[in-house]
Amino acid sequence: MIKISENSNGRNIGFEISEKVKIEELEPVIEHFEDAVNKYKTVNWICIVYNFKGFTIKAMFRDLLFNVMNIKNFKKKAVVADKLWIKLPMCFFGFVFGIRYFDVSNIEEAWNYI
């Protein structure tokens, strides 16, 4: 499942991921991002991950394509999670793509960051 967080506002978009992400859940989130990018040009995002079990193949490729097409539109990026298997890749991807990792206990700090 993927959904826009209730704490989102304007150019600061939070989204929550859990379980398995399907393409039909992803499309409304992408539309929300596209609307924000059209309005603000750049957006900040925070991804809150819990009990994540992956993407369907269609959702994975759609997400990848969307992110590649919009990388210049994403200013501050943060991932919040409590799983080691998510934290470890963030050490690499965070450095390469400018994504900051926050432990779930620091979620407020992550929101303040973006």
C-alpha cells in the first residue's frame, strides 16, 4: 500500500509505504506529485516505510520512471524506517541521490528537515 500522508502540505509531500505496493495505488500518489511539481516547480518529500514487502513489477517500473523523469524537481528527500535492510541501502543511495535516512524514532526531525 502507498498513500499520501496527512501531514503533507504544499511542496512538502509525505507518503507512507507498507505491505506490497500496487500500480493502482501508486498512480494517485504520482498524480499528487505531478500536481505539486506543476504548481511549485520543486518539491520536498519524505517516505515513511513500515512493514514493506516490495512493489509489483508494474509499480516498480512506473515508480522508477517517474523518479528518473522528476529527479531535478525533488529538492529535499528523506526516508524514515526502522528496518536495517532499508537503512543499509540508504547509505549508498542516500549519498548518490541526496536522500537522508531517519530512524522511525526521529520522524519529527525528518519532517523538520524537509
